[in-house]
Amino acid sequence: MSGGPLFRPRPGGDTTWARTRHETPYGTVALSWEQTSKGLTARIAVPEGCDGTAELPRCPPVAPGPGEHVLSMAELAARAA
């Protein structure tokens, strides 16, 4: 997948969760996220043979490889500190 999938959840207003998935020629790309009192947690799926980029609010970008991943703003911020 040229460039790979980009995951960039942007909660706002009264929206506290969302989910989506897309079937590509390489496999399923999926994102679900939930905003809680602890911050945003995102679950992503990257197809085999692809690399993704995840940009959670106020966190440095990460580059998850193929598979399913759980990313939290709290953990990413702690890693960057």
C-alpha cells in the first residue's frame, strides 16, 4: 500500500467514540477510538505488508506495522517525555 494507512482520530463536541473499517486490496484497515477521562484510546488494524502512521491528538506520530494495535494518549505522551 503506497504510503500506508493514516490514522488521525479527532474527537470533538459530544462525540466520545467512533469506528470505521475499509476493505483494501491488501486487507482490512480499521480504526475505533473512545474518549474517556483518561484520554483517547485507539484500536487500529493495519494489513499485512503495510506500515501505518497513527497521529493521536497532542502525541508524536507512531508507525505501527501490520496487525492490530491499541494506542493510548497517556502511554504515548509518557513515552515522549
